[in-house]
Amino acid sequence: MGDAIRDPFGALRTLDLNEGATSYYDLRVLEEQGLVELDKLPFSIRILLENVLRHAGGEYVNEEHVKAVASWSPTNSGADVPFMPSRVVLQDFTGVPAVVDLAAMRNGLEAMGGDPQRINPVVPADLVIDHSVQVDYFRRPDAFQLNVEREFERNRERYALLRWAQKAFENFSVVPPGTGIVHQVNLEYLASVMHRRPGPEGHVAFPDTLVGTDSHTTMVNGLGVVGWGVGGIEAEAVLLGQPYYMLLPEVVGMKLHGQLPEGATATDLVLRATELLRNHGVVGRFVEFYGAGLSNLSLPDKATLANMAPEYGATIGLFPVDRETLRYLEGTGRSPDLVERVEKVSRALHLFREDDTPDPEFTSTLELDLSTIVPSLAGPKRPQDRIDMARIRQAFGEHLPALVPSGFDLPDEVKADEPRTAESWAGEGGDVPIATGGGVRSAHRTGSRNRYRTLLWEGQEVEIGDGSIVIAAITSCTNTSNPSVMVGAGLLAKAAVEKGLQVRPWVKTSMAPGSKVVTDYLEGSGTLDDLEKLGFGVVGYGCTTCIGNSGPLPEPIHKLVEDEGLVVASVLSGNRNFEARIHPLVRANYLASPMLVVAFALAGRIDIDLYNEPLGRTPDGTPVFLADIWPSQQLIRDTVTASLRPEMYEERYAEVFEGEEHWQALPLPEESALYDWDAESTYIQNPPFFQGMNLDTPAFSDVKGARVLALLGDSVTTDHISPAGAIAKRGPAGRYLQEHGVGVVDFNTFGSRRGNHEVMMRGTFANVRIKNLLLDGKEGGYTIHLPTGEEMSIFDASMKYQAAGTPLVVLAGSEYGTGSSRDWAAKGTSLLGVKAVIATSYERIHRSNLVGMGVLPLQFRSGDSAASLGLTGHETFDISGVAPDGPEPGGTVQVVATAPDGAVTRFEALVRLDSDVDVQYYRNGGILHTVLRKMGRGEM
């Protein structure tokens, strides 16, 4: 709160709580002064208004900012606002490079003559290690223990860094591996909804707000907490006391009414909402849910919807605080004092929703009747591409031709088979379609173009083909936080086991709960044993398959799929299914509820009509259909009520920071303000960002004679740009590791090596599915070096260009940078020598991250694109209008593209530096460079 009370509007009031007298900043004072009508403001804007009101009069926030937020209306948004989050959450993939940067900043500040211990989190931060466990072992009782041991073998250096950071930095805590997923730990434990912290004169209460280094930070919006994912670069700036500068957003209201019908789950609701919101267009906007239907959703259901905000494109997906929030806090073991604080302060701040609360005004609205939700999946490569379960078989057939890898062909069209009803299967003996016996061509195959190959598997002949499911994973924060779908999966497994069903032997199954409480209530419900019998035993507590840590496929299946070019599938209860994310060889990936994950694993294939085809047969040959084992909503509710107790949360989170034996066995580093960099480490290296810096702010400069490193199409995601997943043996990063004595078996993943810039820059733009249009349809991280015309890896070309002093640009299409908030998508771009990106449109986080690394984001004017301007990527580019005074926020620059034959194309590009602060960051070379210079000059 600072050294003195700041209250230019006279809004400070006092509440009597069980915890003691507590001050708060009353928004109704602004209403009395005629600045706002609170009932008309969306709840999310009210929270931002409290934030600027509380900080007004300080270094970054003034009275005009308060008035700007107070004047928000459906037709008045876009004001430049400094947001001061109350905390930061990090996961280890993005958290480790943040810690590396902070450690490097200490070295940089010392080199400029400053005190390195001044580099310290000012805003409290919690880092949860949840992204490093990989599914190496599965379908065995010791899988969890073996995966944990392997995790520590791979990540000892990274974890040692985090142990150092926990001791070296103030306001910094680490939740050790094997505890849970960051967003679920945040929801169940870290989030307070309303803080109560010491101020200059007593305690002050205010809304819990945050930013996180994972785009699914939005899950906590289900609790009424405003927070979202940002790049690691921005998160580090917030840690160091900088505001998060944002444009006051438009707010889209989604009105919910009715209730979910029998057979529909929260996952199905999420996939439908994602589809609707993505079609409506909510990128860069807040989404806020309202209406009577909110009272028919549990808080975990709301958190599931909020979690998917990045998938529907919104910054947040907020549910206001209501009675269900209070019930959830009580049910997860929060103290009575906290529950009282949340209710009383929320009501005092006009932030508590009742069924008769007036609807706020929104920029735009859409409605969803919950009773229309049907069982669904999304795929095969985007979360917004929802498919009714009834037509998944047909949809796979439609998608199949585009999924076949180059060099392989499908059979010619064949006559379609007649649809079959469930009744027509009754009484038939023998195997189910895609049987495990002798290559029998089952009825469903008559009308398909699928290719099948017979494989000897554990002494038995099985058929693997297009549409065979090779990975089935109950994973990710989206659904493992929700007891209804997790218990539902357990009850479905129990019924399947009682019928004598088994998961198909070629399916790699796994379950990675979001917290240990999930295991507790599954045990309490008596269903964990049944999940284990079907192969869904606990393999770890972390994100696993959803972030590409699915681990290797069994070698015979890997070889068959690779050699035959088969389009095999995964089904997972996650939130991301972008190309090559789940596994490089799995080309069709589908999101589904945990219950459907189990069901499809029993079927063994994705191209099945689960309404009319049997999942399997009992030992006596009776067909078993999904309806025979699907649990009712009442049974799920009763089971959850009987098996879930607040004491489970209290017991588990009482030891949340302790860690298990492997963590405790790590050597404690010596206390030192500076990290002891190991020059031989292939995991942690001192990055070059701050080396050689001085206190002088650089001058602006135009870009002259730039070459195109990559010419990219639409919807290129950060999964395409940022290094992620497995490290290819023959790629630049794989070669680097081998040159440094690392065997292929010890490569680990790109995510685990985010603390080493040498590895990461070699993996930038190296995704096996990325298509650089400079090449003729070739996939992978390759480019054409110009003017020689030589084809080589993007990294090798970059090094060659940089050695010659040639600046680089990237040309891209619409929605550039959609996907997870990955700082390395921007860091790698910068280290590869890219000075500017020119795209048709940007995803919010990636645009901001480019600015944060000193890369200039430019946007084609409406109607323009690389294709419409006739750009081939073989031109040289000159960008003027940057020097000498710098570009104006939202202004334009002139671009001249000169073709090899001398033909010139001139066009204007919009400057996507959206504020004066963006310009300042860009000029300094990035956010952290700006902070470091300020600290070095004694300005902060």
C-alpha cells in the first residue's frame, strides 16, 4: 500500500470483520460523485475500477485513470489503464525462464554498479511445478513412482535453481512437484477472492487479482477473481512492481439459462460455449457470464468454463462472486473468517451477485440455453471445432483426407454402409468392430476409406488403422478440477468393469489428477480401483498429455504409424489439441470429458457411433453400449456428496510447500544473492538479454535491407512458433545437445530446457507441422536463405543472416500467435534476429510479448495481406517511420518491399505499439531492459 494513505476521492471506509476492523475503498463514493452507475458496470470492470481507485495518487495511477474506468460503457472502452495485480502465479515451464531472467538481471544490475538484491519480487508470487512430469510409465501399479523418479532425474538442475530462488528471493514460494496443477492449486488453495493485507494505518481488504504465466490462469475467474495469462516477460515486470498496462476492454456478456440435461457434462457445455464465443468474436475482450442459469452450475462447472477463455479467445471469462462461491470456499477447507470476509467485502464493493441482481450493460451479448447441450468432442486440431458425439464417425471421415501425411494415399471412395441401430447389434456374437482377432473386416468399415494394418501385439494380432485411438488421457486442469466429471469417469469405469469390458490393448491410457484431493475423493467413492483396472491409474500430478508430455508410444505402434503414415487419434480431457501438441505422430486429437475418454478407450477408435455401436461385449458375448454404463446425474451428485469432505483439502494443503522425499533430498544451495551459473549446464544458462547493457536508452532506428525468415499463413499458433514437446534428434537443438554430450534418451523436452536459450532459440519456428510458405508445401522448421536460394533450418539461416548483419522480418496471416502465453515464442523470435513481424492480426498475449522483447509488431491494413500485395517472401524490406522520434501508438510506418527483379511494392502498416508505454518498452529493447535501466539510474 506504500508509506502513506492514498485516497484522492475520499473513498476509504471501514468494516467490522471477525478478523478485526478492516478498511476498503468504497466504489459507491464514485457513484455519489456522479462518476459512475455501478449497476450498469460489468462486474469485471467494477473490479478494475476498485484497483485504480485504491492505487490512485501513487506513482503509476492518477485520478484520470479512475475517471476513465468509471466512464466505461458499451460504446466507451479502449482507455489506457495501468492494472496493478495483487499477486502472480507461475508454472515451471514458464516460471523457470522467469527465474533465470531475474537471476540474470541481478548480474546485469551488479555490472552497472547497482545492488543485485534490489532485483526481488515486489508482488507476491507462487510457482507450482506441474509441467515436467511425463507419461513414461502407465498401466502398472508403480507408474506414478517411476514417473516421479524419472522427472527428478531429468530436471534436477531446474529444480535446484528453484530451490535457490525460494531462498534467494523474497515474496516467492514454490509448490514442489507431485502436488497438483497450478490452476487447480490456485482454485483450491492459493486464491483468497478477497485479500486482507496490512496498510499504513491498519488492514485493508480488496479483491484478489492476478496475472499468471499460463493462459489458463483464467480458471480462477470461476471464483470471481479477475486474472489472466500473460507472457513470462510481462509477469516478471509485474513481479518487479510495474503495472500491467492494458486497454480498457470491451465486455461481452453471455447469458445462461436453463440447466444441463441428463447425459450432458460440464465439458460438453464448455465445448459448446467455446464454439459460440469463438464464432461471436471475443479476442482481446472480457467475457462475463450472467443470468439465472448461473445458479444451476456448481463452482467447478464455472471454473471449467472460465478455464477455456483462451480457447474461445477472451482475456477472461468471469463469474461474479455469489452464494455458490461461498459454498465452494467452505467445501475446500477455507477458514470461516475468510468466507465471512469474502461475503461482506464483496457486498460492500457491489461485487456480490444474487438472482435478482440487475443485469449489467455489455458491449454485446449472446445467450445459451443449458438444456440444449449434448455430448460433444472437439477436434481434430482446434478446441473450438466442436462435434456432436452423434456425428463423430462421419466427421472423422470428412477430416481424414486432409490429415494424411504427404507421401501416403487413402483408398479410393467406396460404397457407404447402411446405418445400424443399437437393436441390430443385439444377439450377434463375435468381435466388435476393430476386433482383436485375425484382421476381420467388420461392418463399420464397409463405407470407410480407412487403412488398417495387422500388428502382433503381446502375442495377439490386432488391427491398427486410421482412426485408432493410441492415446486416451484424463489430464489437464480443465476437467480434473471438477469432481462431477472425475467421479462420473470413475462410475463409468466401475460399470464397465462389472460388465467385463477392457480397454483396447493398443491404447496408451493415463490419469493425471489436478491435485491429490482428486485421488482422495476417487478412493472415497470406491471407483479408483476400477479406473486402475482399465488402465487409468495415476501417472502423476501435472498437466502431462495436454501440454505434450504424453511420453513415447510403444515402439511397435510408433513404428507402424510412422512407416504406414496412419492417421491415429488421441482423446483427452484437456483444453488444447493443436497440431503436433499431443504427440508428433498423432494427427487427430480430440477433446472430451473424462467420461468419454474412458468410453472411447474401451472402443479403441474414434470413428464410432457411440449411440448405436457397442463399446464391447461381456464375456458371454452380449453387446455393451454406452447407455448401459453411463451414470445418471443423480448418482454422480450423490457420490460426490458422500465422498468429498473439506478435511481432504485441509489435510492436503497443510503440507503443500513441503514436497515429497525426492524434493526434500535435493541439495540446498548456498545462500547467495547471485546464482552460480554452470557453464557446462545444458538446462540453465545466463541469457544474453542483459549482457553488455548500459544506462543509456538506445535511439530509435528504421529497419533497412531486411530479409524474410518465414512467410506464414493464417492461425499460426505459439505452438508452431515456440519450442515445445519432444526435441528432434536431427534438428538444431538435438545437434546442440549431442555436441554437449547429451544422449538422445536424455534430451527431455523443450519445456524442461526453457532455462537454456541456446536450446530454445534452436527450437523456435521448428515445429514439425509449421508450414513456411517460402518452401513448396514442406512442413517443419525450414526456410530458404536469400539470395542464395539454399534450403536450411530456420536457425541455421538466422545465424548466417546475423553473421552478415542482415536484419530479419516475419510475414504472417490472421490470428498470429494464438495459443498458450509462451514467452519463448517472442524471446526466440528476438534471438533469431527478427526486428519486425508484419501480420494480418495478432493474438493479444503474443503481440504484447513481441513488444516485451523489443520486436516491432506491425499489422497489414484492413484488406491487405502478404498474398493480396503479391509478396513472395523473396523481397528485401525497408521499414521507415520508426526513427528518429519513434512510432506513434497506433500510427503507421512505410514499408518498401523490393523484389529480386527490382519491382517495388509500397504499403503502409499499422504500428501495434498500443500505448506510450509500449513505445518505451520497444525503445529500450523490452520490458525488463526498461526496468533494469530504471533501477540502475535509481529511478525506482
